[in-house]
Amino acid sequence: MPVLVRIAFRNLLEHKAKSLIIGILLALGVVILIVGNSFMDTAAKGVKDTFIGNYTGDVFIHATAKYPVSLFGVQAAGGQESTPNLPYYDKVVEKLKSIRGVKSTAGQVTGFGLVSPRDSDKQGFSLLFGIEPDKYYELFDNATVVEGRMLRSGDEGILISKKQAERYAKEFEKDVKAGDEVLLTGMGKGGFKIRAVPIVGIIQYKSETEATDFISYVDVTTLRIIMGMTLGNDEDTPITEEQKSLLAMSDEDDLFGAEEIVAPSAAKNAPVAANVAAAAAGTVAKKASVADSGAWHFELARLENPNDAPRVVAELNQWFASEGINASAGDWKAAAGPFAQSIDVVRIVFNIAIIIVAVVAVIIMMNTLVISVIERTGEIGTMRALGAQKGFVRKMFLVETLTIASVFGLIGMLLAFAIIGVLNAIGIQASNPFLEILFAGKTLKAAVNPLSVINSLVLVGIVAVLAHLYPVSLALKIQPVRAMQTE
Amino acid sequence: MTIVEVTGVRKVYPLGKVEVEAVKGVSFCIEKGDFISIAGPSGSGKTTILNMIGCVDRPTAGTVSIAGRPTKDLSDKELTTLRHETLGFIFQSFNLIPVLSVRENIEFPLLLGNERVPKKDKEKWIDYLIEEVGLGQWSTHKPNELSGGQRQRVAIARALVTRPQIVLADEPTANLDSKTGEQIIELMKKINREMETTFIFSTHDAKIVGIADHVIRLQDGLVIENLRRGADASAICADDAAAAEEAR
């Protein structure tokens, strides 16, 4: 064994108290990092798998908006912003399907609505996903029927979760069953719209969390109507600047030339114009109750290989830019919106906590090492007098630091494995909806990621090396003459 | 052959706001193979002179040459190399590395140089030194398991392991009882004869001074006597004699 390692190990044993102080800090750091990262990784993977498998798919396409858009709508600061319709829907879907690796696609409309029984004014809130059942179920098999049946294409009705049914029962003060008719109230640009629909079925989500229990599935036609996405409504389909300038022209003369071929008679024209306007208003009034079958908020896609998502997203965004389509593609994180962000927020908080702990650890370790250097002044002076260059002293302290980091890093790692094993065996229960999302279910099951273990050990090594820099600079200042000074 | 040449050396230490002149212009020469004692009472400047010969301290004025090489303008790295290659040290408090065994302590200076010594030769040489200092039974023991005399023997073997031309010993018997002290000096003398290594040791013990064949006596930072005993009495530098005379 090289002499430096020998000296390092023996110094560890010789100065047990100091070694323990530094070692416990390092081991604790490794435990926090490994256990924390395991929970973070598990939560991140859980949320990702839950959302990709059940709600978002691998690729998410939406119309561009002023604020970030997720599957739950536009995340506008300080209030509700209506979700814009996906422009050139058919063209976009055609392009999406033509991309290599795209397995299946489905459209979705999202809205918020109030559900109330026919014979009561009591109401319950619901997040409504408007779907075309056949296509949607090809993408997601996310629920099992508890009562009634799933939605079928051509149905008009609503599917609610078991938990939602129980909540409604409490709010309505009566049982809520499959087959009951409820009033669905939504608000779009055309104001409040109410529609009576039957509860087709009560379902249980495979990945059950309180947050997702609020989601109810409605046939897309019903949702379009209550959201005001009807033929007579000029929903805010995003258009290009060029299109806007064309629409801004006052009349057809601007388009086809200003020269008058036949001079119009103002007296004759006035009643005709009024009649046309009246007729048009009537048509609009009728069309306001007919859903716009081409209006979708989002298009979701599952891929043969989920790892291809970045490629597909990039290709789509490039295509949108080249075609001048105001749409954007994103991965599951974009679709999951606040739910995915919650994981990032927790990870940022965790990392800040780790940095604070690391700084405190560096300071404590530094002080302990400084004391060690002071105590070993004579020894270092002797080594220098005997012919040790400064580099040797530097190396000696580095090896000692890395030895202590390795020994206690490994102890910390084993301790972390044991803690994770015990916690998994006990099974920590999520006590609130936020934790349910983080735990990706009711119970936390943490898995150890080897890369995260290596990262944790490297990080602790870096902390130890940083902590030894100042003490070693003091050691290098010790002159060999100190060896001659009697203690 | 002159191996150490000290010329007009002064050493001033700052002590708070005042300066203390520990050595006040000292000159002398030491010949190769000498067994030389630098004697004098406490505070006479013995250790300061030894530190400057040992290249662990620099003179405020004057020059010190080791094996014909002036040390004045050498860098820290060059001084360290010079110490490693030319000098061996025996300290008053033994200064053994506590976590290393007797054998490892003796071997330690060999690990500091760039010179590659075949393992077999190295082992043989260390074995020889251990036997020479009479610690064959103790080679695996740690310093704290040894008596003062045994520790100083380890220090002597360690000082010799790099085959230095000069061994410096700062009051090597100060922490030993008189009998053990005599044994240590006898051992040093024996090695001096057998290996022709120059030994320079500081002491204030008159009995030990008597064993040396060259004595430089200091008082208040000045050489007051530079005495060579036996056949080589004429080998004292002219400067030495003049300086000593002046000090008287």
C-alpha cells in the first residue's frame, strides 16, 4: 500500500474524534443525497409514467398562446384565459401521422364546468376532457368501469370518477349513479351554456390521485357546445399577421380592385343590406347550438418509442415554423404543466437545501481540518526538513481527505440503501393530493438510481476536497524550521 | 576537504517591535568526516547556526555553503532537494512520525526522492541500519511503544538512510538520561568512523563535548572557541581563528 494511503488510514484511526466528526458529516451528506434523489427520481418517473400513460401521451400539440399552454388549459397569470383552438387541425394531424415512429393520435378539448342534478340548484366543479372515445382509448387505457360503461363514439354523456361521484353525492345530498341525468354548465365566449347529459359510467382511474379524480370525460360535441366552440362563434383560432391584414380590408373592392363597374343605388341597397344582415343573424343564432366538429384544443400522440419524443417534437416545431402555423409541440412535461413543474420545484428546493447543508459541512470540516493541521505542525515541519516537497504535503492531505470521503461515503451509501429498504418495506402513505402526485400513487416506493448514487459520492468527494483547500494552504506555510522547535 | 563553510553569518529575529540578533557575524569551516560539536549555553545561537547549516532557515547576512554550494539564492524547492540529498537530521524531540512503525519511519526519507532504489537493495540497507542501531526486535513497533533512547536510535537510522554527507543533530541527548545520552553519542561516533559521515551536533553537555574531535564554542551569538583536537588541528580556517580571537 502506498505510504500516503497508509499514513492516511492510520491518521484516521489515530484521530478518531476528528475523523468521526468529518466522517459523520460526509456520511450524512451521502444519505441525504441518495435517499432524497431516490425519492425525487421515483416521483419524477412516477409522474412522468402516470401522465404519459394516462393523460398526455408522448407528444402534445397546441395552439400558441401568450401564456404557457398545458393539457389543463392556458396558465395565465392572475386568471382564466380561454384555450385557443389548434389551427389547421386536419393538416397538423396529417403531418403528425406522417412522422416516423408515431403510433396513434387523438384530439382533446379541455374545459371547466359545473355539474348539477336536474332537480336541484346544488353544483359541483369538474375538469372536463372532451374526447372522441374510439381514438382516445387507443391512446390511453387509464380507467376501469365501476358502474355503467365507458363512453362510446356517438354518445352524448359524461364519465365521472368514483371519487367525484362520492363528492357530488355529498354536495347534491343524494346518490349519484350511472344513468342519472345531470346539467353541465360551461362558459365560453358566447357566455354560459347548459346541456343536460346522462352519466354514462362511473370509473376508477388506474393511477388514482385526488388531483386526477377531478377529471371527467365528456363527448367532445357536448363539451364544444358548452364551451362555445360552435359554428356561429368566432372562436379565437390563431391566424398569421398576413391573414389578419387580409381580414382587415374593408370590403371586396380592396381585394379585387376599387373600380366601379356599375354604380350602386343607395336607396335600393339599404333595405337589401338590412335583410341580408337579418338573415345572417338568424343563421348565426341557429349555428350557435351546432358544435364545430373541426375545433380541437390539443392533439396528443403516443410513439412507438417514447425516447423519440424530442425528435418528433423538434420536427413538428420546425414544420410549424416553416408553414407559418401558430402551433407548438411539446413533450409530456409541457402537457402536464403545473403537475410536472411541481416536481421541478421540489427538486429545486431540495437542491437549495443540499447546497446550504454542503456549505455548512464544508465550514465544519474546514475547521476540524485546520485544528488537525495545527496539531500536526511539528510532523509536517519534520517531513519538510527531511526533504518532503510542498507537493508531497499537498498530496498527503488530499489522500487523507479522499480516504475519509471514500470510507464514510461508502458507509453513507450502505446506510442510505438500508433506509430506502426500510421505508419501502414500511410503505409511506401519501396524506394529501400533492404528495399523491409526488409519490405517483398512494404509497411511496423509492428506487435507487445507480447514476444518482455515483453523483452523490462524487459530490461528497468534491465537498471534502473543497473543505481541505484552506487547511492545506496553512499546512504548506509550515516551514521546516518548525521541526527544530521543541514542543 | 571543507564540506560546510559559514562566512560572516548574522541572524536577526523580529520579536514584537524589537529585533533580536541571535548570531552576530560568525565564520567557520567544517571538514568532511568531522565529528563536530557546536557547544554553548542556552541562547548562545547553537540551534540558529544548526538551522542555517541544515537549510531550514536563512541567514540575515553572510553565506552558508554546503558541499561547495552557497544556499543564499536557492529556491524553497532547491533547498528541499539539497536537504534530502545531502543532509540528515536528528532532532532533540526525536520527531518520529507517530503513525508509522520503526521500519516505516526509517524508510520514510527514501520515499521523498525521485531516485529509484531497487526494492531488494533498499530492504537490505534498512535492515542493516536497524541492526546497526540495535533495534532488530523493534522494527514493527510504533514510536509510542519505544523508550526515549530507542526513539533517538530510530531517528539516527532515519537520518542515515539516504546516505547523507552531513548529519545534523540538535541537542540529541537533551531528552535522554546521561547513560543513554552517552550511548547515543557513542553510536553516532561509531557511524562517523565507519561511514565517514560528517556529524554536527549542538550540545551544552560538557561530557559530550569532550567526545567531539572539533568543537566550536558559542556565546551570545559569537564564536568564542574553535578547537580541533588531534592530528588535524591545523585544519581550522584562518577566518575561524581570527573570529574566535576577536570574540575573546
